Amino acid sequence: EMQAAESLPIADFLKVHTAYDLLPDSGKVVVVDVGLTISSAFLALQENGITSAPLWDSNRQEYVGMLTVTDFIEIILDFYYRYSREEFARHLETYTLREWRKRRRDRPALQAPPTGRREDLPAPAKHQAARIPLIFVHPEASLFDASRVLLQHRIHRGPVLDPSTNTVLHVITHARILRYLVSKWRVDSPILNRTLRELNIGTYQNIIYVSPSNKVAETLSLLAQRRISAVPVVNGEGVVIGVYSMSDVRHLLLDDLHSNLELTVDEALSMRTQQPQASEAGEQHPVYKCTRDDTLKTVFGRLATYNVHRLVVVDEASRLVGIVSV
């Protein structure tokens, strides 16, 4: 009850600010047509440095959903485990997003083989339901209501759509809402001065992680199967040396994607470019982290500053303890 009472000022702040307030001063919204090939759509996200885009159907003259890196991972894993290297490349160049969406509706869901071997691919067991209709946030909706929409539908992002003009103004995410809160918040709220340990915030049991030697394909399969967006990369001493996330698929080279999927996680992390220098000296890859004794204000600040969706919770020796996410 005390925790709920202390969080009321933050809830009130979110209720008086709207999705329109998050509209960037300058910028563009990349919209992808379902008629594009998979490789062209992947390149559009890659070249614009984004992880999602509204999907437009020119035949129907309406928005039909969101294209995300999660969709790309599903597509490339399906192709990787089912086709030869040559067929893999050909399907990326010829398959359109429209064809893929129809394929997902018309046939059972596909899974990666748990062994990582193509010959052990299991037979599909259940039908993949069609995607739900477009979920969007009205520009005049409060940030509190926008957050509820994302949480209720278990999505990380959604378009801010003006129905009067059928125009997408921007894409709203949990992380963008948090960054806005951090940039505008001026009240010294007691809850922000309490620690993760006191608030019992974060996940600390059954933490999924990978080693630097894990292959990219099996790591992406793990993310897809467990429905998580990232995993810590932990060495033999239990020390966190990096984080591999779904968004890292953008750093893979499209012209040799099949071979890139066979890289180790350590090799794939080295392909990242223009990363903020947030890691401590001597760390092999950037690791955005905190401890259980950091305050909520500190955690919010790091998430906003480094524009990330999660922090790895570590102990004094940088060993994995848990995960705290937006």
C-alpha cells in the first residue's frame, strides 16, 4: 500500500501528459509496405537504425500492423532451419511481407529445432493464429492510458495514429515514455529514492543466459522460444561480458545473413557499431548494469541515458544476479 501511494505522483504525471507530447521536434516515421520483399524491408530498418515500423497495405489503403525485429527473427529462423544456403538467400530476395503474413495465417507455427540441427526440426504442432488488428494510440491519449494499452496487449511499441488524417505521427514505446518522464520530472518522490531491493523490482530467479561461444542462430531461437527480448552473455566465471538482444539482428550483414547466423555471440557483438561508451574500462562489450542497492531514480536515469530497455543486475564482482527492464 505504501509503494502504491508513493507511486501516485508518477501516475498523475503520466495522466496529464499525452502521446502527442512525445512527438519529436524533428524526425521521420518510416512506413513499410507489405508489398516489399523481406530483404528490402530488413534493409529499410537497418539503414534507418530502427527496430520497428508501421505496416501499410497499399491494396487496402490502410495500416495493418507493425513490423518489428521479432518478425524478422521469426522469418530468418524459419528460412535458416528449412532451406539450404542458396534457397535461404533466394527466399529473402523474392518473398514479400504480404506473402509471409498470409503464410503465417494459413499454416501451423514453425519452431527451431532444439538441437540446432535442421534434420531434427519437429513437425508443427499447433496453428498460428492470425495477428490481431492494428493496435494504436490516439495522439491525445494520456501517457498513462498509452502505457496501459501497451501492457494490456503485451506489446513493446505501437503507432501513435491520428484517425482524422490516417497519419502515423510516431511510434510510442515503454522506453520513450520513461525517457520523457526522466527528462521532465522535477518532484522529489520518495519511491524514487528507494532501492530495487526494497521495492522488490526485477527478475532474480531462473535467469536465462548464454555463453560467448553460443551461435547466433541458437541464441535467437532461445529468445523466440522463451518470448524474451535479450539474454546476458556470461563467461566461465559467471561474469557478465555483454548482452545479446533481438535488436542486435540489425547489425548482421544482409548480403551474407546465413553465414552471420553461424557466428558466435562474441563475434556478433563485435559487429555492433556506434554504441555509447557505457561499459567500464576493460569490458569486452558494452554492458548496461546496476545493483540491487541502486535507487529507482538511478535505474531510471541509466535506462533513459543509454536508451536501453533493460539493465543487468550484478554483484560487486560483475557476476549475474538478475535483470530489470522497462
